[in-house]
Amino acid sequence: MSDAASTALARDPREIDFPFEFPLSVTIQAHGEDTKVLVLREPTGEDVLKFGLLEGLDQAQFAPLVCSLASIPEGAFKKIPARDVLRLGTVLSRFFQWAALPPA
């Protein structure tokens, strides 16, 4: 494989591995069970279209997207501490920004 081809296929170290495990700072209840880690599945094209993610991730899209990717009800999401919501928001925002960039 040529150097250019191997560089194009090189993995961006900022890329998220899915399923993505996000540790919470406190335990929350989701589906009647204690949850200390959110496990997010990889977003699909359907998610991109359903949540309008072609132009980035905004506040209105965030909670429904996390609930869908982590399979948790909205009530459980609302119990996640602000610091965790902000950290997860940063992670997901960066994921969608980096994923939208053309290959280097």
C-alpha cells in the first residue's frame, strides 16, 4: 500500500469507538435499573436525518439523540448531572464535527 493510501486509511485518534461507554458521575435510574454508565450505539444515517444532524448538533437535538443512542427514557436523561451532560455534549458535538470533515 502506498504512503498516501495508508495515510488516508489511518484512523483519526479523536474518533470514538462504538459502542461508546460514557461513565456518569452519579447513578441514575433507567428502565427501573441503576445505571452508572451510558452505552451509546453508533449513530446511523437514519439518526442523522431524524435528528437533523447534517449541520451539527444543537441543544434541541441533544437530549432526544442521547436517549435514542443510549436507549434511555427522557426522564432518566433529565436526572443526569449537568457536568455529565456538558461533557457528553462536547464529546458528541466533536464526533459529528469530525465525522463531517473530508478525509485529509
